[in-house]
Amino acid sequence: MKNIDGVKHELNPMSLVALVLSFISLALVTSLFFIPRDDRVYSLFITIDTLICLVFWLQLTADLIRSQDKRAFLKTHWPDYLASIPIIEPLRFMRVVQIFRVIRLLRSGQQVLQHVLTYRREATIATIVLLLTVLVTVGSSLILIIESKDPAANIHSADDALWWVFVTISTVGYGDHYPVTTLGKLLAAVIITCGVGLFGMVAGLISSFISEPGKHKQATPVADQQHFEQLLQSQQKLLTRIDALERKLDRAAREKQQQKTPATSSSDSGTTQTGRSDSEPD
């Protein structure tokens, strides 16, 4: 599990997704002031806001576990915890603190791109969470608004709309709730297409973890430098051994040559003496 700290935490993909979800949550909470409490859309927005709060709590808890200095993390992000309490909608405006904090760090687009490229799998997970939240929010809201105008509709409440959108995204299609209007059917077609692509991303992410389990571990610059130094030392040791081996081979070759030279001289002298004795008269 990767440790997080400081700017790296604020610019990691999940934090950027939390930024977008903060805007969505603020838009939902703001719209509640203009919607009657007995309206079905009001109940739907409350439910969606509660789900987004759950995502916030999961992200904050994961970041707290991975943080190197947990006390400093709590000092910095305690407004985020308060802003993530469900049911109490006015607390959601405390998310503005995180929004300004992240926007202040987004001035360097190159740094953001570097973080996204470094944590590619986390960026994929963040994209899946963001797309799923947007599909659920937009899809359930639109289908409830569109279908509520038709007397033959079977989607009447926030629960029906949420259940329909989850079933449609997963392409299961139980058939207990379905759109009857033309706009509702077009919306269903768009959500089904997006759901197929979403689950394709999930399947690709799972296969990447199975096929290449260690690829997501990025080497740090310090580790790269140490690895380079170790390779350099190994090469120097190898060159030293090769030089010693070459010297031994040269020494062995010279000794072998020296051994051959006396033997050849002795053979030549023996041949000369034999020739002389043969030439003498009996």
C-alpha cells in the first residue's frame, strides 16, 4: 500500500474525483432549497447525496490509513469529515475548503498529468467511480422527471429510479421497472451503452492486476539511483575478473611456449649427433 503525504495526496486521482463529486454534491444540496420536501425529486437528491457522502468517507478513511502523519492529516482534513456527514445537508458547504485547496494546487497542469500517469490504475478506479456516480445521479434524476409526467409510467419514487438505473447500468434488466416514454427509452439506451463501457473498464482493470501484479509499483528516484550504482559495481567487478582471467591465460600460454622450446632444441641436437655418427667410416 502506497503512503501518501502533502501535495501528492491532494493531486492523486481519487482526490481529484472527490473534487468533482464535491461540485455535484454542492449542486444537489443547493437545489434542495428550491424543491418542496414532499417532491419525489427531493427524496432522490437526498439519497444520492447520502451515497456521495459514503464515497467521501471511504476515500478519507483510505487516505488516513495510508497517511504517514495521521495527526497532521486529521488537522488538515477535519472539515472534510464534517462535510461528509449525511442527512445534515448544510454541512456539505464545508466541502468548499477542499475545493479551494485542490484548485490552488491545480495551477500546474503538468504536475497533475504526472500524478495521473504515475498512478494509472488508481486513475482508472477513480474514473470508474466518477462515471458510476454521474450515471446514477443524472440517470435517476432524468428518468424520474421524464416518467413522472406519464400516467402509464411504473417509475414513481426515488427508490424506483435508483433501482432502475443500477439495473440498467449493469445491463441485467429485470423488467420490473422500465421507461414507457420515448425520451425515457433514449435515456435507457444511453445508460446501457455507458454501462457496457464501464464494465469493460472494470474487466480490463481486473485482468491487468491478474496478468501484471507488480507493474503498478513505481520505482522511486532514490531506488533507481541505488539500482544504477549496484549495476555499475557489478560491471566493474566483472571487468576486474575478466582482466585477471586474461592475465592467467597469457601466463599459461607463455609457460607452455617455454616448455615446448627446450624440447625442440633437444630433438634438434639429437638428430645432428645421429647424422654425424652415420657419416663416420666403420
